[in-house]
Amino acid sequence: MAADSDSSTRDARNSDPEVDGLKEKDMLHTEVTASSDLMNEAYLGENHEHEVGVWQSIKEHPMACFWAFVFCFTIVMESFDMFLNGNFVALPAFQQRYGVYVGPGPDDYSIPTKWQSSLFQAGQAGAFIGVLLAGPVVNRLGYRWTTIMALILMNATIFISFFADSLTVLVIGQAFEGVPWGFFIGCSPAYASEVVPLALRGVCTATLQMSWSIGSIIVAGATYGYNQKDTEWAWRAPIALQWLFPTPLLILVFFAPESPWWLTRNGRKEEALKSISRLARKSTSSAKNNEETFAMIERTIEIEKKYSGTPSLLDLFKGVDLRRTLITCLIYASQNFAGNLIANQATYFFEQAGMTPDFSFQLNLITTCLQFVANIGSWFLMAWFGRRTIYIYGCGFNCAMLIILGICASIDQNSSTNYAQACLGVIISFVYAGTQGPVSYAIIAEASSIRLRALSTGVGRAAYYIAEIPMIYLASRMLNQTGWDLAGKCGYVWGGTAFVCLVSAYFGLPEFKHRSYRELDILFNRKVSARKFKSTIIDVRDNE
């Protein structure tokens, strides 16, 4: 009799939500918290995630790490194009073809400020549209098919930039390329955080920043190799390199498992269990382990569904979800305010700091390689320290370095001050790539509730683009010879904005490390202050 009851309970979980008439309050899995057996499975699944460390989690879930990295690697295309634009404006052949003469030498040309900022802003404007579309599309199709669709679109839009014969067409091409970027960044952090166990969330989402570094290394190497050429292939060849990425990634993503959290939210239990099984190592995973993980997922989703129904954009701005959305948006937007834009225009910054064009390209290649090393170092930092700690200390250090940069640019200029500014630019980029950059993606992936994650990630990234578009214009205006020509004095501006980010994080950024999604839901629902998240104890039996 008990067996029959248990069987009927499990069959109920397999039912189609539309058949069951789910309306405003979607209570697909209400039997989880009502069943002591299922609750015990959920306890065991969550306790196991808390008990295992980073290395043990890697050994138990190697394929989860692999698939998380594959999705995060799609960001390499946005990185590639962003850094490519930053290098275009420093390429002598590109400057002579599309720039204006600024003297005094016969080859002293510069891209006008309006076109320089347009090249950066166009892609971000397209990405803004992409991220707003990403959330609803993911909720409908899932992370996997949304990413496949974006990769196909990316392959097509590269043609516009490659065959562009004017700055106008190149800007249009960048705008179209930006749309799939928005889908990539809307899917990647959310997918990575949902397929790996708790101990690996920070490490795996940090690979997003590594993808940025990989893209910048490829760009730095390509443009350094072509910067001596005086033909149109100095910039067309690097554009063509973008076709290296979409097709191989499309093939890999086609074979990737869908997020078990997304499948569970959509009532597809059997597929969710298969996905959980594919993400774990066969020798260390059993059907019982998979059921425990699934019960933990169901329990968390049920707790969230008690507070609201079918997810919508409006839910992001209601109740406790408003606080979570603000954290996501502010952390994303702050990436533009702590010196990151110096890294994005590193080659041009080095030239304005007094370096020769050839040495500027060399120094940019060195900087991007150091950023890659910093990204690897961030894995260990996130294993040892909390998200809040890494963010605040990284932001504080860069704030100080930016002010020092401004001071160096304000005194009498000579070769020593030029090299000092270049070195400070390298240090700021290195620290950002090891602290704020990677930890931001971990925070963003963990701040939102499961049911609103795809929407929250999209809106958060939209906030990033809203902040970045005017900041790109400001950065170009500050550095360009046809603008304000501030060179290193821009450190005063970015130092001030970094200080605002530091203060905001100190008072408003909670600690998410070692917290399951259930615990984070409860902490936010209890309205615990940001500085008390770490010390507040949540019992494994608590549901609210």
C-alpha cells in the first residue's frame, strides 16, 4: 500500500503542468515538502554538496565542468570583437584609411572620437537587444537551443563586418554581431551555475572572465602580427578569425545536456534525471545520488513557487526579488567603473601614455597574457575567500592605483612617467582580471532566484550595456587626441567611480559563498542584511 502511494506520488511529478491546470500559482512540485521520504532525499543531496570540496567536486563532476566551460567559452566572441575594435583604432593602416590627419608627422592620423566610440557602442547596443530577448527565449526553449540559435546568427552577422568598406557599414555590422553576444552572456553564467555543484559555482562561472582573456590574447596576437601591414588585410584578416569559433561551439553545444534546473522547472523529470546523470562521473554517481540531487532541486523550486507564479519580467522588480535584481544590475554595471575600460582600450591607452605603436601592441599582448594568468589565480582565490571579500579588496586596490595613475600623468612628463603610466595600466588590468572581473560573474549567477535566473541575468547585463555605452564615449573622449586628450589623467575619473562601487559593495553586497540556492532564497526572504549573510545559520530543514 505504501509502495502504491509512493508510486502515485512519483507519477504525479511526471504530469504535464498544462494538463494539471497550473495558473497564476504554479505549484508543480508541492508534494516534495509534504513527503518525508522526498525531504530526506533533499536533505542528503544538499548536505552532500556542502560536505565536498572543490577538488572532490571536480573529480565527481568532470563533465559538468566541461559543459560549463563550453557555454562560458561562447563569450570569447564578444571579447574578441570588443578588443578588436580597441586595436583597430590603433592600427596605422586603419587610421590612414578612415582617420583624420592630426600631425605633426606625415603618418599621424587618428580615428575621430565619434567613430571611435561608435565602433564600441554599436556592438553593445545590439547586445542590449540580445540580452533583453535572451530571458524570455531561454524560458521557452532552454539554454541549449537558445545558444545554438545565437551561434547560427553569429556565423551570419560576421559577413557584414568582413565585407564592410566604410566606417558606417562596419558600425552596422558590429550592431548586428552584438545581438548574439547578448544571448551568449544571457545564457552562459546561468547555465554554468546550474550544472555544477555548489563548490564549483564560483570557479566555473569565473571561466567567463577567462574567455574574455582568451579572446583578447587572440586579438592582441593577430593585430600585433598585422600592425605593420599597410593594406586593408591589416584589419580584415583579424575580423575573419571570428569564424574560428561559432561552428565548433555549435557542434559541442548540440551534444550538451540541458540544465536539470530548467528541465525540472518545466516538469520534465525523466530528462532532468538523465541530465544529472550525464553531468556526474559514472563511477561515483548512482541512481540514489541522482534522486537525491533531483529532490534537492525540486524542493528549492517548490519553495520559490510558493511566493509567486509563472516568472515574468515584472517579478524582478517586486518584493525581495527587487533587492536581488538590484545586486545583479549594480555588480554588472560596476564592471564599467573600476578601470576595466582602460583594459578594453589598452593599446590605444599605451600609445597615449607615450609608447610607440609597435611597443604598445607588444605591451598589450603581455597584458592580455597576464590577465589570463590572473584568471587562473582567481580560481584559487574563490576557493579560499568569499565573493564579497574578493570584490571589495580588488575594487579598493584598483581605486588606489587609478588615483596614482592620475597623479603620474599630472606631473612633468618624461620617459619615466610614461613607463610608470603604462605599468600602472598593466597592474590595474591584472588585478581586475583576478578579482572583480571573475567574481562578478559568480555573484551575478548566484544573486537571482532560480525561477527568475534567465530573466535576471538578461536584465543585469542590460544594465551593464546601459552603463557601458556612455562610458565608452567618455573613455574615448578622455583618451582621444581629437577629444580631451587626458591620457593617464583619466585615472582620477575612474578612481572616483571605483570608490563609489567600493562603498556600494561594502553596504549592499552579501556573501554568497557556501550557500545553496535554498539557503539564499531563505536569507533574502528573511531580509537579512548584506553584512550578516555569512554569519546567519540556516538549518537544512528550513523551508522559509
